[in-house]
Amino acid sequence: SEKCVEIEVAAMFNKMIAGILPYMPKKLVWMFSKEYIAGETIEEAIVNAKKLNDEGILTTIDVLGEFITTLEEAEENKKEYLDVIDAAEKAGVEGNYSLKPTFFGLLIDKDVAFTHIREIVAKAASYGNFIRIDMEDSPCTDMEIEMYRQLKQEFPGNVGLVVQSYLRRTRVDIESLEDLNSEEFPVNLRVCKGIYVEPEEIAFKKYEEVNSHFLDDVELMFQKKMYPAIATHDIPLVEGAFKLIEKYNVPRDKYEFQMLYGVTPGLRKSILDKGHRMRVYVPFGKQWFGYSTRRLKENPKMAGVIIKALFKK
Ligand code: FDA
């Protein structure tokens, strides 16, 4: 139909623009990336996190950066996270923190990365707070699950993980964490679709397949009395989650919705207005390029956004 042709043409155009993003001047990319980033400094991130708090939204602050190449950077990044936690706690931000293990050298020396991340979790725990370990691409999956398993034993209420519904293995991964689950300290997993490019053998590719597994994963977590953080901007998934919450009669403090900074604020407000807990991922920092180009590629109106930004100046 006409609508399908329209979607296909838009997707083709988006793909073309995505291909040239890395070759565009950084200043130019910043113009249309900045809506996804809460600033370059922790001070700016705190101001923006508190604005969200004022709307009744919790936050999860993240320092941008990933896939580093030296262990010196890992050490620096750890120090930065420790400072960020002190600053956000001092400012009274209502929220927790997310981190990417490759930012601490997971792919260079996983023991070093573990030691750094353990220190960060211990710092958050000293404030009674929580660190979410983001899930990266498939070479990291086993290591990130193992890291979570170890840290959850030492800090049962202060650490969570992410699972990706596009991975064929995810259901089994959730089931494998059951021994760590308890009423007092439930296994806390952010369920998202997954953002990296993975081979067909290990990942579902079709929109419908990824979506149906997303809801299956959330349902499995409700059945096992785990705590899902339902991370999506996709209306059918939000509506599917509402149905599951009703079906299992899940109390409001046993799950939350999550969205990314700057994405679908209207949908976010409608969820909040229904009384559900909502948390926004607040990324900040100088290394915004990789993250924001991933967001741009996911924006179905990317080409339009870019053209509008170019003419707005
Ligand atoms: P989908 O991409 O189908 O988008 C649904 C609709 O949302 C679109 O049609 C559009 O209307 C809107 N939309 C989505 N993105 C947009 C954008 N950038 N700009 C404007 N509109 C947009 N992934 C991962 O692999 N590891 C991780 O640790 C995390 N962590 C994470 C945390 C949180 C809080 C969220 C919300 C997401 C992640 N992700 C992630 C990313 C996730 O895997 C996924 O890539 C994105 O959330 C996009 O998927 P949606 O479910 O929103 O659906």
C-alpha cells in the first residue's frame, strides 16, 4: 500500500544518512544529537536529572563512553564514576546509575574491569543506591552475566543487569538467574530489545519476533516474581506490558518503565499519568558521538530531524 512504500522510502533515506554520519563534522552532528544527551558535564547532567525528578521521574545517570583501548582509561573512568556518584548523591538526585563494562576494560582484562565495577557498586551501596550493568554486544554477554552474578551475591540489593529480547538465549539466561532471586532482593533486569548488530544465528531479526520475545521475557519475570524494568518507546510493547501487569496483578513497586533521555516524552508522560513508576536514562559526557548516532539511527524521522536542525541553526 501507499503507507508501506512511504515507510520503505523513509527507511532507505534513513539508512543513507546513517551511513554518512561518521564522516560529518562533529559540530554538525552535535546539532541534532544534543536532544539525546544531558550535557557534557556532571553539573549539567544533575540539573537535567533534577528537572526530570520534578516531573515525578526517576533517573539512571550514565557516563558516556565504551570500548576503551587502555587500562589507564579504565582507571580514569572508574574515578569519574566515583565522583559522579558523590556529586549526584550530594545534589539529592532521585535515581541510580548505569554503566557499560567495556568502559572499564572488559575486553582488555576482565578481572581489572570487575575490580573497578565492584568498587563502583560498593560506593553506590554505601549510599544505599544501585548500579545497573548495561548489556553490550554478544562477545560480552557471558562475561556481563557472570559479573552480575558475582556482584549480586555480595551486594544483593545494589546491582542489576540488562537483557536483550533480540537474543535467542535470553529466556534461558533469565531462568538461570532464578537462584539469585528473593522476595527481599529480587533479580532486577532491564528488558530491552537490544541495539547491536548481531548475526541471525543468535538473534531474532524481525520486528514481530523481537517484540513477542520482549513480552515473553517480561511475563517470565512476573511469573518468577523478579523485578522487570520495562525499557521501550514502542507503543504495542507498552500496551502489552500494561496487560501483563493487570493479568498478574503486579503491585506498582514491583516493576518500572524506562525510557531514554529525549525520546518520546509524550508517551512517557502518558505512562506516568497512569501511576506507573518511570525512570529515564540520563547519559552525559564528552564521548557522546557513538551513543547519539545509535539514537539517531533509531529515530524513524531521522532524516527529517537532521534537515530541520540544519535549517534551524
Ligand atoms: P523501536 O526502536 O521499535 O522504537 C519504537 C518507537 O519509539 C519508534 O517507532 C519511535 O516512534 C520511537 N523511537 C525510538 N527510538 C527513537 C529515537 N531515538 N528518537 C525518536 N523516536 C524514537 N540496548 C542494549 O543493547 N543494551 C542496553 O543496555 C540498553 N539499555 C537501554 C536502556 C533504556 C532505558 C532504554 C529505553 C533502551 C536501552 N537500550 C539498550 C536500547 C534498546 O535496546 C533499543 O535499541 C531502543 O530502546 C529502541 O527500541 P524500542 O523498544 O524503543 O523500539
